[in-house]
Amino acid sequence: MTTLAQPLTRIREEKGSYAFKAVNYLIFATFAVLCAYPFYYLIINSISANDISALGDVRWWPMGIQLENYVQVFNLPGLPQAALVSIGRTVLGTAATVMASAFLGFMFTQARLWKRQFWYRVIIVTMYFNAGLIPVFIIMKTLGLTNNFWVYILPFIVQPFNIILVKTYVESMPDSLQEAAEVDGANIFQIFFRVMLPNMTPILATVAIFSAVAQWNSFQDTLIYVTDQSLYTLQFLLYMFINQAASLAAAAQQAGGNLGSVASAATQQTATSIRMTVSVIVVLPIIFIYPLFQRFFVKGIMLGAVKG
Amino acid sequence: MTVAAPIQPPKPEAVSSAKRRIRRADEGPARPVAGRRRAGFVMFLSILPFLVLVFLFSYFPLYGWIYSLYDYRPARGLSGSEFVGLQWFELLVGSPTQVSQIAQVMTNTLAMSFLGIATSVLPLAFAVFLNEIRSTWFKNIIQTLTTLPNFISWVLVYMIAFSMFSTTGLVNTVLLDSGLITIPMKFLDTDQNIWLTMTLWSIWKGLGWGAIMYLAAIAGIDQSLYESAKVDGAGRFQTMWYITVPQLMPTYFVLLLLSIANLLNNGMEQYYVFQNAFNRNTIQVLDLYVYNVGITGNSLSMATAISMLKSIISVILLLSVNALAKRVRGSSLI
């Protein structure tokens, strides 16, 4: 009896196991398609003939391929400027927060720093409270930072989370590095710039990628602090293009008008073509540097679990 | 994408040598005390500019709470504005229209937060089931594709929602073409099921990313646990349920407590971009309400009063869950 029963249960288990595997693979594949297809949809629509994409007929592959949209979209009023603002804040903001995080993270490992623990806590505790949207808005106004490019940079320079990351990393580096430099008579700034900074690259790459993505994606600060159109970001412009059909139609006309009657139905800008093309321009840098952050973000998120 | 094992705490010898270094720096006779102190102060001066930034953007706004006691008009400045005492706070609990509005906003806020907490097991389940897949390339593709939405802005999520679900969007065109419907369905311009759709978009954006922490935790589980379970005859589901899941519970518990601490902090970006004339009533969470009252509605003082109450309650919640964590797991969250 037992000798017979055993193979039977094993077979039954294997069958169940195949069913489980199939369902498991299927569910994950479905969710992955749900995550990826919208991006594909935006891309194929942005390169299809505009009269077809406007009807919503481009679903599986591009139809009537043309790349004219990517030229014409830069004729849209405000778009080149918004691209400059977005690139500017991403580059400057990332550079500033990387340097600040590196320097502060290193300084807070130095026992000699005057009232080290106190100042460290002063910074870290800001992760856990927030005066609120409106009080911050009033202070920004008081400081003259509304309608000012620096509102995109200054508030993001000191990031407690990044400082914790760097500090934890420096603490795991061998002490002999700094000791050797001290013996050679280097002062603290020489030690930082010449010895520690070059050895912090992996953690700084993590910080840089996270902050670049945050800067590029940021929308709320433009919404709250900026009314001057010359300071709009790409994200903000995209939001306006989605919601304001009227202004978009005018913009489309203007963009098309630059080429006069040369524009055919396939390349004449439509609301759909503008929205799709701007979306792709906004998302492309993210997809482009995505393989880069895959290497870093697991490390980042795990280090983040380490508390200050 | 490969998931690295959790970052290990520094090795004991590194810690003890760091301690040695600190002790030597504090007591060592190598340098005169005065010189060391001066060096420490110079270091302080070098971080001072950053401390000023922290003060300006994190602490100075607390002073802005004072605006809740005035009828603040930006044009007149604080000195020209009328001092009204606790008028705004009284209005919040006294005026029936205000009370019903706040009640609706709080219902939305708590509903979305609780839906978020209820679905917080999904990333854990995602990780546990993905771990059952043997094929590495398949796992990598799944992880790559499902993490991508986390890195796009809510504006772009809205653009995707718009191109898929607007009346001229993909779903409606497909349904119309197939003859299943004759008039386009309103997925976005409606006040139906907003709490649910907002939760679904959060899941779409955050599920793959949320699973990463659990996948890293799984990578750190001692393999001998699985081997001995196999020897004891445990099946697939038994090892998942009795070994993997319990090992992930500490991580889940911490994240759960943090989400309780953030009960009132839904953020406003997601709800702002999805907000329209039809759904305003059910989408307006506290953060969005503060924005709508303060910036759009231009009553800065009222909005400050609400901001302030929200901040205070949030800090109390955080300290409470922190105390709870200390009692239950023996170590604090913050």
C-alpha cells in the first residue's frame, strides 16, 4: 500500500506544481505587460502619422512612421525654455546635493567636529516633521524664492537621508585611509577632497541617480512657487498640455504655422501628437539611465533601512 | 537585475578600531587640546552654511505657524494684517459648512490611507511568489519592467491614465470598435470609485518597487532553513508560508508602522493631477485640501491653521508608533 501510494502523491504534487508554475508565470507576465505597455503605446504613437494617431488607431505597432514630431515640438511656445529649466535644475541640483551630502556625511564621522552629535540630530530630525505646505510657501515668499530659479535648488541641497547614506558608507571605510593622510600632515579639507571623496564614488553615484530622478520628475514646486512662465519645467508644461485643450490647439496651430502649408496631414500637429511627443521627451531620459540605476538602487534602498 | 543581500553592519573589528580612533582623538596627547578644539570649530564653520539652509527651509517655516493667528494678506504683510486669535481654529469646528467639508476631506484621507495599508501586503506577496520562479532571466525582466513606473512622475502617470482611459483613450476606442459599448465610458471624469482607482494607480506605480526590499530580505534568509524544511517533507506552499513569510514579517511590521505614522500624509501630487470638476469631492485628501484652500482659494491663514494641526497630529502619531515599536520589537524606528 505505502509503496504504491508514494509515487502517486508525488505525481499529483508535480501536476499541482506545474499548474502553480504556469499561473505564477502568467500573473507576473500580465502585470509586467501592464507596466510596460503604456510606455510602448506613448512611443509608437509619437512616431506614427498624426492623422492616424489622432483617431486612436495606433495600438500595437507604429503606423506611417515619421519623426517630424520631435522637430516640430520644439516650435511649441515655452518648450525649449522648459527643457532648459528642467535640464538646468537636474544638473545643478544633483551636483549641489551630491557635494553637500558627501561633505556633511564625511564631517559627521569626525569626532573633533564641534557639537557633532547635536548638529547631526538637528539635521536628521527634519526628516520627521514638516511645518506644512502653506507655512513653507509663506517663508519662500518672504525669502524671495517664489518665481526664482533657486527655489528648485536651494531647498534640496541638504538631504538628511543622503547624509545618512554617506555617513554609513564612510564609517565602513578603513580608518587607515584617513590616518595615513593625517600622518602626512593633510588638513581636514585636503583629506576630504583628495582622499575620501575619490573613494566614495559608489555611494555618491547612488545619491546622484536618486536626486537626478527626483529633480527631473519634480512638479509640485513649480505648481506652488512659480507663476512665471519662463521658469516652467517640462513636467509642468506636460501637465498643462494634458489639461488645457484650448491652449494646446493654439500651440499646435502656431507650431504647424511655422512650416506653413508644407505640413501634410501626417505631420500636422494634433493635440494627441503633442501630448505623446512631450511625454516621450519627459520619460526618455528616465528609461535611458534606467539600466544605470538598477545597479545602484537596491543598495540605496537597503542602506536607507539603516537608521540615523 | 540582481538583488543584493542586505548591507551588513560594519564588522566588529571596524567598529572597535573606530572607537579606538575616537578615544585617541579625545584623550590622546598627540595634539594640544586648544589646537584640537580650534580645528573642531573650523570644521563647524565649514558646515555652517548647510546648517543655515536647514534652518531656513525646515525650522524657520515653523515660525510661519504664527500666521494662523492672523488674517494674513500677503499684500499687507504680517504687521499690516489683523490679529484674530484662534478665529480660524474656532471656524474649523464651529461653522457647519466648514465642519462637513473637513469631515469629507478626513473621510477621503483616511479611506485612501487605509486602502494603502490594506494593500501593503501586495509587495510582500509579489516578492514571495517571484522568489518561487526559478528562471533568472524571467525574474530580471519582470523586475525591470515592474519597477519602471516608480521612476516616472505623477504627471506622466496621469498622461498614461489619460491616453488609456479618457473618453478618446485606448480602452474606449477598443470597446467602441468592438461594439461592446456605443457611448464612451467615463473613467476619469467621474466621482465613482475614486478611492479605488487612486489605490490601483498607486499599486501600478509602486508594487514592483515596494517588492525590492522584501526580495533583498529573502536573499538574506539562511538557506539551511529551506534545506531542513525539505528534509522534513515540507511542500512548496509550506516553505513559503512557514519560512519565507515569517522571515519577512519584521520588515513588514516596520513599514506598516511607518504607514500608520503617515496616515494623514498622502501627499498631494497624485490627487492634484487626477483632480477635476467631477471628482473633487471624493479625491480631496488633506494635503490637497490645504493646497486648494491656501493657494487656489487664497486663504493662507486658514490653510496654515489646518497645516499646523496636521503636522502636530503627524508628529504625535509618529512618536506613538515609535513607542509601540520600542515595546514590541525592542528597538525604535527613528
